[in-house]
Amino acid sequence: MTRGLRNRHALALTLAVVGCLSGATGASSAEDAMNQLAYDAQTRGPVPIPPGERDLQSVVAQAWFKVSDEGVPLEGPSFDRAGDLLFTDAGTGRVLRLTADKRLTTVVPTNDLNLGGLAIHKDGRIFAAGTGGFKRGTIVSVRPDGSDMRTVIPPEAGYVVNDLVFDAEGGFYFTDFRGTSTDPKGGAYYVAPDLTTVTPILPNLALANGVALSPDGKTLWVTEFGRNLLHRVDLADATTPTPLGTAVAYHFTGPPPDSMRADSDGNLYVALYGQGRVLAFNRNGIPIGQVLLPGRDDGHNLRSTSMALRPGTDDLLIVTNDGPGGQGSMIFHAKAFAKALPLFSHQ
């Protein structure tokens, strides 16, 4: 074989090897791409909607009122007999009033009670639940103008009171926000209309949080913040569950459930703290829809704590704050499935 022939043979062999290596590399890259996990529109962002809830009817709430440029923790929205929206700044304990023409005033000034959940008695008094720094909780009542503060549940009782709801008789249920996911010390309790007798309804809960009643007052709902649960209690009377009447209706995914409200059809709306959304259930605890807050996919407005239904309407007002995100504390508006109960039938 001549030298030129040998050189041409060696060149052809080299090109063949390079081609094989190139083809192998391309195949490997394609295979890697096929085997690689990648974010998509449904999984991008800090709080993607869980797969089982993605197909629910969904609406996006609209900005309705900016309470503060700072991310103060808003809680407890409730309407009074004048049609004003009352809510709290749980950090300072203030109770605030927003009138129909959107004038914001202070009803109860800064205090050390850490007032959060609110409910309006049928006589017009405002009842407020305070966590007391998560150590010495209390429930107080004040007149509509914020005067004549009275203690209903004293700190010495040992509860860390989070939220409350009245029944038609003037008694109320409240939640005790104590314990952890592995050491449940909280629960749900009933205070009789005499405002002195306290009866346990659901003991041994981990950070019992939201509480709501069905329109007929026969179904009690409680959220368990520490274990991501929605409890349903069928009531024989105000303090007695029916036989087989207590059940876990739903197990949430991701950041936990907070406060909730029921509409006149018995649908339940649960705020998800840390998710920037409200999940709606029918009267049997089956999810049927959700309200998403703007900016949630970018990590804003995630601290959705509670909501109020304007009496006689389907207006749903959701309170939230952006924490350190820079967008302050907001009230958002959406439309519910059904209208709210008339004021003072029970809240």
C-alpha cells in the first residue's frame, strides 16, 4: 500500500470515528432531555395548585382596597349592622372599620391582646378573639364605637383564642390555637348564650383555627392549621355531635387552612394561608371552586387569612398581606357561589 493510500485510509477512519462519537453525543443529549424534570406553567412558582384542584372552577379576585403599604397581618373581616366592614390588625390588636364609601377609621386602638377573629353579636356588640402573643388568649366585647370593653373569656382560662362564630341563640363557638402537629393541645369549644358556660366540642386539635356554621346551624366546620385538615361536625344540639357525626372532610396540600365563612347555600369558603387563594366547598365538604389572588404565582399576596360575605349579597371580600414582598396589606373582591346569610341570623 502506497503512503498516499495509507493516509487516505487513516483520514477516512478518523472521520468515521468522529461521526460515531458525534452521533452518540447527540443521542445522549436527546435522551437526557427526555429524562429531565422541567418546570411548566402548572408547576412554576412558589405555590402551584395541587393536581387534584387544578380543574376546579377558578376566578381571579380584584383589588378592592389597600389598607396599608406595610405588610400588616389583617384578620377577622365581619360586617356590622350599619354595613361597615370591621377587621383587625392582629399585630397591634387594633380593630378597624371601613365604611361603604371606603373611609378607614380605628375602633379599638393598639393593645397587647393581639385581637384577630371578629364576630358581631345580634345586639350589635363586637366580639374579638385575641391570641395574647400565643400565650394568654382572651375574648373581649366592645360596643360598636369601641367603648365599654369587657372580658368574656379571660387569659386565665388558658386558651389561645383564634376565631369565633355566633349561632342563632347568641352563643358562640371558638377555636383554641394551641399545640403542634405531633402534640395537639387545641380544640373547638362552645360558649352558651349566658356567656359563662364553656363546653368542649372537638378536643385534641393541632392549632385549631377557622370555625364556621352552616345556614341551619346544624353543621360546624373547623380547620386544623397544624395538620392541614377540615373537620365537619353534625350537631344534634349546640354542644352534642350526632352519632357518627364527626369526620375529616378534607385534607389540604401545602401551606395550611386559616379562617372560613359559609354562604346561604351552605357552601364553605376556606382561606389558605401562604397560598394566596380561597378554596370553596359544597355543603358536603367537596371542593367546587377557588378564588386566586393576583400575584400569587410570583410570590405576592400569599398570606390570605380570612374573608367576609356582605350580608344579602354574593360579594366576597378577602383580606391578605404581602409580608416582606413590598405590596402591603390588601382587601380583594370576588363573587361567591351564593349570597350571604342575612345579618344576625348567625355569622
